[in-house]
Amino acid sequence: MSVPDLSQIHIQITPSGFAFAVFAAITLVSALMVVTLRNLFHCALFLGMSFIGVAGLYVLLNAEFLAAAQVLIYVGAITVLIMLAIMLTQRIMSARTRRVVIGGYLGFPVAAGIAAALIWGFSSADALSPLRLSQERADWADWTSSLSVSLLAPYLLPFELASVVLLVALVAAVVLAVEDRDPAHPEPLLQRGEGTETPSPLMGEGRGEGDQDAPQSEGGGNAPG
Amino acid sequence: MPQVSWYFSLSAVLFAIGLFGVFTRRNAIGILMCIELMLNAANINLVAFSAFRHQPAGQVFAVFVMAIAAAEAAVGLAIVVCLYRNFRSINVDDVNLLKW
């Protein structure tokens, strides 16, 4: 894979370039760990690490508000949400996931090809004249204030729509995840061979009594029919 | 100083890593994590354009992407929990009721 600016990285090591290298390394190595590790809980931890690296890149790009929002939303909320979902659905320490072999053989060339095409397409972006990062570092207040002004003046309608979308999505998440004790459907929707012979101990202990009652009532209902 | 193509290359590589994960993962939560990686790659692109062009619109849309990503994670993980309740498995290969 041809990284176009590899020579310039070695030539000029400025403090911002060094910080970029550090944050990029954190982001990419953690992302590789997310993709390749077998234990899903470790994947979630490395996902939070990758988000922290991206937050550092936002600071380098004069986007301090986005860096704070990244830490709060991604590292603080989404990673914890993913960890809670892993704890609810898996045996935590032995959650070894399998991966598709054919997907690995097919996915790596496709992903590498897309990355090479994107890098090749972006390699000429330095020649564009208006693309110049502002040198002065003290203008972060201007960036945050201009972000807030543009959020509330020209993009007010999308902003309000985003809040409505968030509200609807969170209500939908609660509706989906709440456990319905409906007596009409006491049994799981489908019992596969793999699913029935390996019930999770985490969910099995919590719902053992309910699950024992459920097949009996379902069997009684099915017997006359 | 980091050039703009550095950020683009980084986001391209991050996007490709996420795409590779989506291809190879069989766990639904793993696929969701890789989708979050890809959304972050898009966000890096947006913020890089915003910073290098001195326009705050890119940051505004990065904020929107974050909001949509949070909604997507909440709904996706709720679906995963619901899936696990019904199938006792969150492998996407086991969920093929609507697949012909």
C-alpha cells in the first residue's frame, strides 16, 4: 500500500506532526485490535482507545468542542453501551467469536483495494490552494463559537431534527429492549439446535424459573391444537 | 505540519479496517463496533475539510453524524438484545429467517 507522504513524515518532524503520528498510531492500532481480537470485551476496550485517538486528532484539527463531544459521547456513552450489551448477551470472559474464513479471504483484498483507491484519490488534495490549516493556535474559541453560531443560525432545522431523531431512537430502543411478559408468547421465537443446547449461564440463571414455566404452558396450549 | 492528505489517508485506512471487520465479523455486536469505526473515519474527513477550509460546516455535520451514530448504537444494541432473547445467539449467520 502506497502512503504518499511517507518521505515527508521522516523529513520534517514538527510537534504537530509528531502528535499526529502518535494519535494516528493509537487510532489505527486500536482499530486493528478491534477487528482482529477474538474476545469481544477486549474489542470494546480497544474501541474506546481508538475513539480517544480520534479525539486527539480533533484537537489537532482545531475542533476542541468535537474532541470533548467525542470523549463524552463515544468513549463515555457508546463504548459503555456496547460493553453492557456484551455483558447481557455473552459469557464475558469466554466470549470468543468465530470469524468467517471466506469473508477474511474476500474482505481483505476488498478493504485494501478501497483504502488504496481512497489514498490514491486523496493524494492530490495537498495541491489544492485553499487547503491550509490555520497556524495560530489561540483561535479555538473562535472555532467553537462559530460552530455554535452555525449550529443555531443556518443549521437550526437539522439541529432540531437531530434532537427529534435521538428522542425517537431512544424511545424505540427502550421499546425494543424491554422484556415483554406477554403470556401469549411465552416461548422464544425460534429454538435452533445450537441455541437450545448451549443456553447462556448468564441469562439462564436470571430467567431460569420463567423459562421452566414457559414451555409447560406452551406445551399445554399446543396439545389440543 | 500535517498535510490534509495525511488525515485523508488515515481516515481511508480506518474506513478500510472497519470495512474488513464488517466483512469478517460474525458477531452482531462486533459488526456494530466496526460500523462505529467507519463512522469515525467519515468524521475525521469532515473535520479535516472543515479545518483546512476554515469553514465550520464540516464540524456541524460531524456533530450530526455523532448524534446519528448514538441513535444507531442504541437501536442496534437494543435489536441485538432482542435478538439474543429470541435466538439465544447473536451470530448473524444464525439469523436467516428472511433470507431466501
